[in-house]
Amino acid sequence: MNAEQLRAFCLEFNGAQETFPFTPETSVFKVGGKMFALSALDAVPLAVNVKCDPDIAVGQRADHPAIVPGWHMNKRHWNTVTVGELPERLVRELIEDSYDLVVATLPKAERHRLDRA
């Protein structure tokens, strides 16, 4: 997965938006105004921060050296994933799980709107 594929995948989710609140080089992907992924798409190696279930995050980090506690994030709830060092399918699953975790925190009306989109 390259940077354009990562960006395109993040934007495929219902209600997903790309914003640049930190720097012009750092893409922040949000749903319902809440972040679900963050990446400097021009970075080498390419990495993405994703929200994670704290209980699952520890196992992911133990199983995959390319998954580490979230850089500049709450280490309990965020992982940093080095994209090129993992199978693309796993990277996609981690981003999708992050999106789902964030959507689950949105108000019921917002979740319903996203389901219908």
C-alpha cells in the first residue's frame, strides 16, 4: 500500500473527511469530527496512527514489530502502524477497526446517518 492508496482507502468510509489541523503535510482523517487515522503521507517509511481497543493493542504490538504505541498519541488507545512492513489486508483491517471504534462513540443520530450513506 502506498500513500495514495492509504489516503483513498481512508476516504472510502461513509462520512470520512481529510483535514490538515496540524501541518499541511499531515493528513488527519475524521468521521463526525473525530479522528480515526493520522498520517504524514510523504513520510518514509509510510506510517499511520490508528485508534485501537486497549486490550487488543497490546497483543497487536507483541505480534507485529511494525505496530508500536501511537507516536504523539495516547499510547493506550492509539497504535502507529508502519504500512510497508505489514500485509495490506492487515493495514486495511486496522484502519477499518479504528473507523468503527470512532463511529461507535458518535451520537445515535449521527451513526444512523452514516449507516444510510
